[in-house]
Amino acid sequence: MSFSGNGKKTIIAQFWVGKFSDEALFHDFTGEDPEHYAIENEDGDYPLSKFAASQGETFYDHDFMEVAFSDVAVHSGKEFMASWSDKWADELDRRINELDVSDLNVLVMMVVEQHSSGKLYRQISNPVSASGEGFNLTYLGEIEFDDYSKEKA
């Protein structure tokens, strides 16, 4: 996030939407694998989660990640009730419609870390769509938006 003098901060986030057959499968896919920390000490190649593995990563900071699951199909990004959805949902909906993606019930949002030097750090360096038994996850790209709700600390 970068701050301007007027209290505005610019946020960049990566977005995935998709369909999972059930909530347990979604949380199993996005949640941390407890074995990661035990195995990581041996070779550092064991992924933090199945989501990390699907993105070619072994680790990301969950503090920058937000996930949402709905028991029913969602027709707009605003229905996910995720952070800042009033700022990015219209653009997300435009991209969903452009790709003709439908029957959605999950959202993954990964905020891009912005250092005070201006350097950007993406938790997922090469984001991609992913699919497997019981799920399909489509990467929709990065969305940049402004948030006026907080002043620089």
C-alpha cells in the first residue's frame, strides 16, 4: 500500500474466483498444511498449502490473503463481503463477465505488499488459474484501488 498526503492509500490485490464442491475442500486447499513447518526445516521445498503449490510457491504470508466461501452461487463480487469490496467489486465483475465465468462460490484475494521505498512484493509471483477434483479457480489479475478509510499510521 502506498500513502499520499491526503490520507488516501493505493492498494493492489490479486484476485481468483471459482467454484468448489464444498467448504471443507476450499479450506483444505487454501489453509496452511501443518506439515509444512516440520518438513520445511529439512529442504524448504514443501508448500505451505495446496493453493501455494498450485501457484508454484512454497510460502506466502497469510496476513496478505483473504478468502471467502459461499454456500450458494455468487453473481457479484460485492456478495462476497470481503475487505474493500466496494472499491474493487465493479472491476472484478467486469472481468468475470468478460471471461464468461459463472457459478462462482469462492474468492481469493492476495494484497500486494508495498514497501515504503515503493517496491512491490507479490506473495504470488506468477499467479495462474488452477483446477482439480471438485474445484476450479480462475485468476482474474490485479486490481488497483484507492482507500480513503485510514490515515497513515
